[in-house]
Amino acid sequence: MSENRIAVTKTYKLYIGGAFPRSESGRSYPVVDANGGFLANAAQGSRKDARDAVAAARKAFAGWSGATAYNRGQVLFRVAEVLEGRREQFAAEVAACEGVPAKKAQSLVDAAIDRWVWYAGWTDKVATVLGASNPVAGPYFSFSVPEPTGVVAVLAPQESSLLGLISVVAPVIATGNTAVVVTSQDRPLPAVTLSEVLATSDLPGGVVNVLTGRTAEIAPWLASHADVNALDLTGAPESARADLERAAAGTVKRVLRARPAEDFTGEPGLARLRAFLETKTVWHPIGV
């Protein structure tokens, strides 16, 4: 390699509807590493970008929720395959963003990939575990079946740039929802790389949409948006959570509140799989 070669500097963009547009506002902001060194400029998403992301997520919802659970699992496993192929890049970004040693960063990336595979395996098991055949006093069958809520706005964790991100996004789409994700404000690079993985896997465009920028600026528009069905407040600024809950109540959204000091390295459990599911109960006469 020539010592005089000029490196190709990457321009980090949003991920909306399977494409990588710049913010319509034309704004960007600097991203620095744990020591304050410059890493890149990231697009600073706006209200219009959030609206476009919601429209893309709504458009993708029918196809994604209508796919078989087995098919969704296969698609998500393919994402894990591509994640594995970019393991070293993720490890470098996590180390830079979170200020952890290389070995620790590799461990976090491995845990993130394993977490994605874990949720991929649940796609065709959720209905069995969370559904039911209900006993009734009459000549009827009664079944309760979990169904996806719709479009979920996810405010990603601010500290855990990859493992935390995957821990909140994977269960949303594993259960058939579509997502609009606001990344960690100061540590967005792993999320942008994840969007590149999603774009080059089999996941349909619009199922996951990724916005970088100021969480406090974008979150209120998603909380009040009438076509957003649910809101995950994990990465919301503590001072803004009550206002976001009130805004979400205006359109009767499901709200998953932030948990204090959530440890994403622990066993994930089923809580996030349940969070954005609704239960449909069907009655049918016996013999008809």
C-alpha cells in the first residue's frame, strides 16, 4: 500500500426503508471515541426523518408480520451469519466507542451475535409458549394467540452500543413487529454498521429503520406519532421519560419503561418478547 494513499473517509447515513439517505435537514454531528478523539460525522436525524422511518416501518409491517414464524427465524439467522463475518469491525467500533480493551470488546460482540441467534430461535416458539387453548364451559373451542403490536419506536441504550442495541431490537422484530430505532446518541457507529448488515441480509427493507442524532430531539416526535403503536424508553433521557409517557398516552401506545441500570449481559428471558405482543382470543363452535 502506498504511504501517500489518502484513505476513503466514510460518511455515516441514516437507514430508512432499506436505503441509506442523508438527513433531510442536511445536518451532521461529530462522533468521538472514549478519549475524545474524533471518529466520524454521523447524520443528525430530524422530525421529517422520523416520519419517513415510521412510514417505511408501516409499509413493511404487513409483509413481515404475515410471514411464517419459521421464515422470520431463517431471515434473522441469516443476519447472524453476516454479523459473524463482520465480527472484527464490530469489535473495533465497540472498543473505540465504549473505551473497553480489545478482548472485552470481542466478548461483547460475541455475546451480541449469540443474543441475536437466541431471539431468532424464538420466532416459531413464541405462539406455543405464550398462546393457549382455553377451557370453556360450552360446546366451543377457545384459543388465545399472540400477535405483533405493529410499529415500535425503540430508543436504544446509550451506554451499550451493540449488545444493548441488539437486546432491544431483536425481540421486537422476532415477534413480527417493525421498528424505528434511535441509536445511542454518542455511540452510534455499531448501530450504523448493524444497519449495513441488515441491508445485505434477507431482512426486507423497512422492517428495521435506524436514526442517528439527538435522542431528546427525535424521541418526542415518535412518542406522539399516531402511526407508532408502541414505545421502548430504554435509552430515553431520564428527565424526559415522564413527558414521553404522557405523549405516548395521547395515542394509547404500549410503553416499555426503562429499567434502572439494566444489565444486558444477563439472561434475557421472555419479557421483551412479551412486551410488544397482543393476545387475540378466538371462539369457534365445535362441530361447525
